[in-house]
Amino acid sequence: MRMFCLLSLLPFVGCGYIPDHAHSAPKSVEADGTHYLACEGMILVYSPSKEVASASSKTYEIEFTDDYGKPVDLKLVGSYMITDAPSDAHYAMSDYANPANMTTAYSNGTPFTPGVIVLWGDKGSLGRAKWKGPGEWLPVPCQ
């Protein structure tokens, strides 16, 4: 397990783990046969899984932010593949982003402006969409 420590003239400052691989999102992640979309930030791969006593040198830990904007930490992964995301990859759209939703303002009364990205749930945990007008919602491309 690779680990690094930051040392200075002061007593011990802190330790962390160095990833074996790092990729910039957006990327498609397949881990043990399950597919994910990493939409923003970095995808970090550690080998073996960090902080897991049962980790072997043949396991991986993969950290990334998914298409809902949620952090994902996959531990004890046996096999994985990281590839470029499709050119049309976008964040998950909320079930609320549908033609029947004629909302024109946030819950506090502030009106939407065309092109604004609306998040549902905490930090978009239930999805996000770009508001074009009442009942008109567009997907938000991954960054």
C-alpha cells in the first residue's frame, strides 16, 4: 500500500494515500461488471483498497463523483475499466424535469431564468436539469 506523509519542521502534519491512477472526468467507470458515469472532478484508483484490513494486492478502490453529483467510493473492486464517457454524457435528470412540471420559480419565490440549472435534492442528489421555460427541461452535460 503506497502512502505518503507530509513532514515539516513541526511535528507530524498528516498522512494520506497516493492513488495509483488518476483520470479527469467525464469518464465511464465499469467496476466488477457494474457501470457508472463519473461526471465531474477526478477519478482516483488505489491498489490495494486503502484502509481496508482485508484488502489484497489484487483489489482496487475507486473514488469519483457520479452523474447525480454524489461522491462514490468503491472498495475491494476485483476488476475495473475506465474509458472516455460518450460525447453526449450528462448528469442524471430528475423525475421532476418533465413537461408536466410548469414551475417557473424556486421554492423561495425567486424566478428561474432561461438556461438556469435546477438541482433537486441536496446538491442535485435527485438529479438536475437546465430550465428552458415552463415544462421545458434539458439535460446538463457532464463537466
